[in-house]
Amino acid sequence: MSACDDCLRRTDLIAAMSGHLQVEFKRRSAPGNVLALPDEILLEIADAPAVRTRYAAFDPHAARARATEVALTVICRCDSAYPTRLSDLEDPPAVIHVLGDPSTLQHEDALAVVGARRASSYGLEVARALGRALSAAGVTVVSGLALGVDSAAHAGALKAKGPTIGVLAGSAHVAYPARGWLLHQAVAQRGAVISELPPGAACQRWCFIARNRIIAALGAATIVVQATRNSGSLTTADFAAELGRAVGAVPGLVTSSLSAGTHGLIQQGAPLIRNPADALELLANITGRQYKAQPPAPQLTKKLRQLLEAIEAGKGTLGELATTPADARLALVALDELERLGLIRRGFGGRWERTAGVRS
Amino acid sequence: MLARIATFAVDGVDARRVWVEADIRQGLPAFTVVGLADKAVREARERVRAAMINSGYEFPLRRITVNLAPAYLRKVGPAFDLPLAVALLVASYQLEPEHVDDCAVIGELSLTGAVRAVRGALAVAEGARRAELKRLVLPRAVAREAALVPDIDIVGIESLQQLVETVRGDHAPPAMPDEPPEHGEEDAELSDVRGHNGLIPGLEVAAAGGHNLFLQGPPGTGKTMIARRLPSILPPLSREEALEVTRIQSIAGLRGAAAGLVTTRPFRAPHHTISAAGLVGGGNPPQPGEATLAHRGVLFLDELSEFARPSLESLRQPLEDGRVTIVRGQQVMAFPTSFMLVAASNPCPCGLGDARCQCAPGDILRHRRRLSGPLLDRMDILMRVERPPSDALRRQVAPKSATVRERVVAARERQLHRLHGQPETCNAQLTSLQLRELGRVKPAALQLLGELYDLHTLSARGHTRILRVARTVADLDGCETVEPDHVSVAASLRFDDARELAEAA
């Protein structure tokens, strides 16, 4: 696993002219139009002596040393370890910097799960459940380590045994956002955190869009959990569609702006993802492999089923679930049983909520 | 001549003996008070002079020196007026010294010679008994409170003149004030609560084990109403507890005149703007705070997220140790603070905390972060309180306080029996070691607890908390051993603050 001098030089060039590229992105609208350009044209775009000097004086050994120093593995597109999925892009990253285990990137069974940063508790719950179930079925969960849905998907995946890949816009060894450092660490340990830009590169707005194309390319399909009409997650879906990859969407409340983007996707024909089984089916259709199904739904007693149905209907407090103290006493025992079965969880504000995981 | 009279200074929640020494000798007329006396004590000179003259006694026009011993103890307040006046009467030969032998005197004087009530009568009477004094002379208004202490002759007087006549034996001591009428401050009744029947078992458990309770819910759903009714289902105060509570309330000046023993458990609900000193005690000289006023009762913190961080942090020691030590200058004071903590809060800034909530995740996180911390770590039970629907309001009436209290008392008795010979009195105070040794937890219950520990990624403290509550649930069921069922109930009531790794915001 290594990177050739040319690819490293190109990566350094992109990092050096990160600011110029932000302007160029606005002009050319699509990132592919910019990142696919050869070095010479990029240098012309930058049109800055400092960039040219740096390009001419580039020292690949120093670049490799800088990456090794922060425990990053560099893999360039000329290397055999370079993920084949990324080569599908018309503008594949010249070099990817990997924190963690690079072999994770070769997994065929990978799904991207992305969504809004300002997600609702429903969105977080669905993302968590998807992450967990996919991971349990041996599928690699690819996401962007951002707040909200991304983090929830990673966290869900970590709860089961499968690997997960986080794609960052900036350097792979620096947690972004900083408060997610714990998750960043855990993902790097379980799978990999990767980035296109070398350590120390300035992170511009275009980097996040460019990052989304890597997420879309690494997943065999992309699932959008919650997205507003202008959400960045929709760019991931667009990239996936351009690559000819499937895009699935999780429905939400029609009254919520967080559903506008996902419902838009469904309207355009994206398959409906209601639960992990739907996601696995989508993946199975692409790879042609079978994924082991969900653990069978547990057989519930009549009492537990009634209680579960009440919670599904939106009742979430003892006051709502029981009418007499004696009832409440019984409900307390039953609630613990349901919680242990993973059917409900104590959610926001102490209310009991139905989990999105196991179907009954 | 020299005269010496015993009196008492309130120090924290105790009274310490102070000698008032008066010396009258030839010289230019002067009146000096020494012995670490504060302004109110030095002003006593004027009150004593006027009161003596207006009561028909002579005020000695010579050089008067009064010393308050021990000199290191700070003397505060007007309660030294009366002993000072008596000391002067003795020193000026207007009263025989033997009349005030073995006698402590305390009280404030008005210029007319009338005697006003003072704070801390019970503590003073206890101090007098400890000092093996035979008689305590104090304002009649607080005589009934002092009379709660046995083996000491309580003389309640209304004026300086009456005092002199009584100690001389000219008159029989005045009669005790009348028994105060049954005061209307009845405990709020649990059956006033409507539409919250589902919460009753949780309240019962909290009361039975003395567990700290956290009520979360939108505004106006009845969190405060429920909390106010907790004292009515807690076991009645024992005689010793009642004396403790009476002493504290008397020192804090919360008691009406002529009130006897406190019979109801205190319920304190400080406003959220309270300072740390107000909450746990402080000031100079140190005064008891709300935590001490709630001793043996309930401390209710409404709108927990609005309290200042330092105030809440200051509750750590009181919660852990059942007492708080205040150091001010040269004074160190310990106040008892064993209370049940009940906190209430909105689940999020907008207060709705359900699907209708429009709060941004960041706001919710900030809100929760204000709540989190060492205080939440000591919350044993979390219950969500929701607005009851209209038919529940009509139909659901909570059981009577007395009914619930009966069960709570039975459960407490089991605990006391189990904890015989230990300082702890209820399950909430048990350490994990005690739980292991005395808890009698069935292996199956322990196994279930282990399962929960892994499933919910509990902390060690969270693990112990569930076990403590489970022990109480078993006690309420009249069960000697803790069964898996009890652990299940405790788990459903648990306050779970273990965050998901990426509780995204």
C-alpha cells in the first residue's frame, strides 16, 4: 500500500489551492468539472506564483513522512489497494489518507447512510437502527461522521459487529466536528476514517461536497434518512445516481421540513426504506448476495403486545399507559421486558419510544 | 459587686452556654460590653437602661463593665438583653444572687420592660439541660417550645418585673401559654391529584426508600402538585426527628409564637435564583440553608435547569454525607441535611419534549448539559409527567395519602429491621457493600441486573442505584428477597443518563 509521487503531488496541489478551488467550484457548478482537470489546468486556474513554486518544489518523501507521523496510510489510484469502487468516479481522489484499517475499503457489501445534521429524534433513531442492523448483517456502513444522522448511523454500526467507514472533508486524523472525537476514534478502530486531503490542508466548503462523492462511491447504494430540500445529503444522493448506484430514502412526517428532501427522492422513484430489511433487500438486489435476515421477532404475550401497541400509538409515559396504580406496577415490569427485547427505549425527555429496530 | 448569669448563644443548630458577668464599681458613669459582641448586643445597653428604669428599678450610675464569656464565641442578636438586665440587678443589690442560682436566662427586652420572643428556644432548653441547670427563664411566648425538653423547670415570663417577682418567689410562675389551636397547615392530600394514577407506584417507591426523584414534563402538568404531596406519604416524624426539625425551624425563625412540636415533615421549595449559601447555609455568622430547613423532609427544586451551577454543585456534600460543614472565618459549623431531593424540569427549552417539540438539537443538548452533572448522578428515579387527558382528569383519583403512607411505613419498618444497629435508616442510604451483605438479592435478579448493565451501558453507580430501588420495591411488596421482578420495576424507573456514543446534536 503506497502512493506514487505524481498522485501525492497532485493531492498537495489541490490542498495548496483549496481557496482558489472554492471560487472555481462556484463558476463551474459541478465538482467533477474541477477535480477531473489535469494538474496543468489547475495551475493555470490558481495562477499564483506561490502555488507554482510549491508544486515544483514538492517533496514526496516529506509528504509521506507527514502522513505517517499522524498514523495515516496513503493509497493512490495507481495502487492495487485503491478501492475499486472509487475508480468509478470520473474524478477519483488521487490519494486517499486512511486512519484505521485500509482493507475495510475493499468490502463489497457497503451501504452509505447519510442525512441531516439537525435531525429529529425520529431521524436519529432510524439512523441508529439502520446502522446497527446493517452492521449486524455484516454490511459496512459508510457515512460522513457529521452530527445528526451520520453520527447516529456510525454509532448504531458500532453497537453491532460490522465495520464502518467515516469519510471526512478535512484531514482524516482530526475529528470533525471536534466534539465527536470519541466517535471518530471508535470508527477508526473498528473500520477506517478516510479523507482526500492530506494532513494540515485547509478545509473549504467545496471539500464537504467533494467528500460526499466519496461516500456515494464507496457505498453500493445510498440511503438518505432525513434531508431538507437543500440538504447536503441530497448531493450525496445525486452523486450516487450519477454513478448509477441505487438511492433509497426513509419517509418521514409530511409536515416536517426534514422530510422534504427524502420525499422528493421517493417521488423521483427512490425505493422506500422503512426498516433495515428494506435496506438489506436493496443491497441484495445490487450485489446478488443474501444477507442474513433480522433476528426473528420475539413472540410477545398478549399483555406485552398491547403495551407495545399503545407505545406505537404514541403513548409514552406511565400516566398514559396505566389508569390505576396496580396497572402501573405491572406496566413497569412489562416496560423493562420490552426494553430488554430492544422493542422500546427510554427516549427524549424520559418518554418510552418504539425503536426502529426489530419488527414485531 | 460582681454578678454572673448563665445564658445561651445559638451556634449553628446548637446552643452554647455563655456567662454574662457584670461588674459595678466606683467611677465615672460608664457602661461597657466586652466579649466579641455584635452591634445588637452592644445596643442592649440602651434597651437595658430604659427597661430597668421603666420597670421601676434603679439603673446604677457608676462604672459598669459587662463581659460575655467565653470571649472567643461570637455573640449575636438581642437575646442577651434579659440576662444582662438580671446581672445588673444582682450586681446593684436589687436582686439576691441565690435567686438566680442554677438558672439560665434568655430574652429580648423592649424599652417598656416587656420581654420579647427569641429564636431557638428548643435548642436553648436542650443546652440548659446539658449544662445541668435546674431552671430556664425565657419569654412566655416560646415557653411551650422549650417545655418539650424534660427535666428542666421552664419559666415563661412577660416582663422584667414579672421575672424578678417570680424568681424571688413573690408570685407563682405564670402559667404556660395555651395549647395552640390545631393549625390549618395540614399536609396536602394525595387524593387531590387527578389523572396521574400511573405515577403512584413510582412515588410510593421514592417515599418508601427515601430515593431522590426526578420529575420531567411540560409546564403545568402537575409536577409541583405531586411533589408537594410527598411529605404526606412519607412516614410520620419520630419523636427525635420532630425535635430536630423543631429546633432547626425555631433557630431559623420559621415558627409562629406558641407553636409546639412540629408534626409534619418539612417541604422546602426554594426559588431557582437561590445562591449556594442560601441553599446549603452560609453567611456570617453561618445560618442554616434550605437544605438544612428540609432536613428530615423534602427539598424540591423546581425548574432544575434554571438553578445556578454553583448552587447545584454545592448540594453534593449534603446529599452524600447528610450534613454540610460551613467554614466562615474562625467558625466551623455543621448543619444536618438529610433530605429527600425532588427535582422537576422541562425536558427541553420549549417544554413540550415530544413530537411537537421544535427545539433545535443543539438547544436540547445545552438544556440537558445544564441538568447533567453530579446532581443527576444521585437521582434514583425518573418519571415523566404528561398532561392527563380530560377523561383521566375526571375518572382517575389518586389513593388517599393515609393508604399509601401505611404501605410506605410498613416498607420502612422492614428496612429499619434489616438495618438494625447501623446508622442508615432507609435504602437510599445503602452503600453497594451493604446491599451485597444485607440486600438478599436472588441470583436470578443479579443476573438480570448484569444483563441490564450490559444492555444500557450503565455506570457502576447506576448499577447500585437500580439495586437500591429494587430493594425498596421488594420491601413494598413485603418480600424478604429481591426478585427479578423487582429489578425490572427499578430498571423501568431508573434515571438513565448514559448517553449514546453519538447522541447527535
